[in-house]
Amino acid sequence: MDEVYLRMDEAAIAQARIDALVREYQGKLARYLRRMVGDAEAALDLTQDVFLAAFRMLSADPNRELTAGWLYRAATNGAISYMRRKKILRMLPFDREIDRGDWRLDERSAESVDLQAALARLPSDQSAAVLLTSYAGYSSQEAAEMLGTSADAVRQRVCRAMRILRTILAENRETR
């Protein structure tokens, strides 16, 4: 009988921990994923998948430590998988219409929309490195741990991505 109560306590602990993680990181992860995949609805689905995976892990081991790094790594991996599946299913033009209704006001500016379109043209490993370091504020070392690579590789990806972004944004300014 004591095992039943112990299991109930562990389930309550897991639920309380996941509730706290959702409150703290749901909005941040959704914005990060929206910037990565360019689709608000897909970003919300991916965010939900991250928290479902976290809940499963905590249900199995309520004392396991889940950090922001783990959440962002799971989100990044989910976004990369989503973008790969999406490429396999169909090729879409880069200038497709993006639903901006759910974006924050500062994300709707012309510059932000141009940046979103430019980020969508980057390889997924480069966009993940840029978003983790520049947008989410992680160091190169922290981003490397999340992406399963070295800090030098993250810095190289960011440098390459920034060169590409500058070129794309300059081309956009010239065509206006």
C-alpha cells in the first residue's frame, strides 16, 4: 500500500515540475520555434511535443533534472526533424505567405519579416545556432551542448549564417 502512495506522490511531483516548466518556458520556446520553422501553428505543436517528452521523462523519473538547455535541445531537434519532413513532403517557395497574426507586434515590422524570411533560407544547423546564441541568449558552449557539437562549430555556424543573412538582406534592400 505504501508503494501506491509513493507512486502518487511521484506523479504529483512530476506534474508540479512540468507545470512550472510550462509556465516559465512555453512562450519562450514557442517564439524560438516559430522563428526556426516560420509557422506559428507548427511551432505550437512542436512546443507541445517538447513538454510532452519532458512530462514522460519526469513521470518515469520524477527526480531527474530537466534544464532549459534540455528543453531547447529537444525543441531544436524537433524543429530540425519537422523541417526535414516538410522538405521531403513538398518543396515550397521561399516567398510563401506566412501567418503573422500570432506574432508579437515587434515581430511584424518589415525588418523582422525580412529577417524571418532570411532565416528560413538558412540550413537548419545554422539557424539553430543563430537563434540559440543571438535570440535565446545562450553562450556558444551552452548552444553546443544543446546541439551536440563543439563551441567552435557553433561559432563557425553563426559566422557563416551571419554572412548569408547579410547577403540576403542586402539583396532584399536592393530590390525594393
